[in-house]
Amino acid sequence: MDNFLSTTVVIVLAINCIVYFKSFFNNGKAFKIFSLYLGMCLFTEFMLRVLIYFKNQNLIMTHFYFIMQFLLLSFFYHELLKNKLKKRLIRYYAVFMLIVLIFRFFLFPELLMQFDLFEIFFTCFPIIIYAILYFYQMLEEKKQFYLINIGLTIYLFGSTIIFLTGNIINIYSPKFARSCWRFNSMLCIFYHVLVFIEWKKNYSKIKM
């Protein structure tokens, strides 16, 4: 079951990378940023499996994933949101959080080999806030990236809770922990199905 879900995640992610990069040069900046985000996700999945295959510690890739996800999706919503104050806050927070994380890893390098709950919360929660702000903006304008925004909000909210409680549930209830990680994989599949539908509905017919 776990292998099936894990493989399915990689397959749907790879499909999305192919179709989004196929349309990469025919769409705007927000589309390009999101395509790069998908490419980063696929690269992370590949590297995680390579490290596991060679029996190396792979937790360091989680830091790469959370930081790059934070930066790319911050740029994504910076492009989509129209309010100048919101755009400025996104820029300032991205710079501030990047500096904070660099200093934390410099002062406490042991964090590179474990789940950093501080990093997970302060890189994921702001993206959920940006997505909610974008929902409000879409009430008054064209619903661009609507399905992506829905999927991303649901996936990040559920995934963040699972990651934040992962250390506890792994210790006290390994069986429940496996169920949580399976649920996380299903959330990821659901999210990427919406990402594909978004491309199919709005971008697949754009002429090359």
C-alpha cells in the first residue's frame, strides 16, 4: 500500500511536470514559477529515493524542499496578488525568514539531520495565508489558478499538521503514524490531480 501510494505520487507529479513545462513558454510569470515549483518537487522526490537506495540520511532533503517550496510559492502568490501592501509583506517576510533559517542552521547544524518544526511551520503556514488571501481576491476578478489554489490550501493544511506532529506520533503510535503518512500521500495525489485538471481546462489548448 505504501509503495503504491508513493509510486502514484511520483507518477502524477511527473505527468504534471511534463504538461506544465510543455506549456512553459506560452504562459505568464505565475505559470512559469508554478512550473518550476513542480520541477523542484519532482527533483526532491528523486533525490529522496536516491539517498534511500544508497542508505544515506535523506532528512537534509526535507529542508531543501520546505525552503524551496516556501520561496517559489511566495513568488507565485506575489505575482498573483494585486494589493501592493500584501506584495511588499510577502517580499519582506521571504527575506526575513530566509535569513533566520540560514542563521539557525549555522548556529545549530544538527537541525539539518532532523525535522525542524520551526522551519515547517514558518515556511508552510504563510503560504496557506497567501492562498486564503488569493481566494478573497478571486471573488472580485477572474478565477485564475482556482483549482490549484484549492488543492494547495487543502494539501498544505493537512500536510503541515502531519509533519508538525510526526515526531510525536512516530514515537507513541507507529501504526497511527503509518496511517497519517498514507493520508498525506493521498492528499498529495488529490492535489496533483487538481493541478492536472487546472492545466487541462485552462492551458492545454493554448497553441504552441
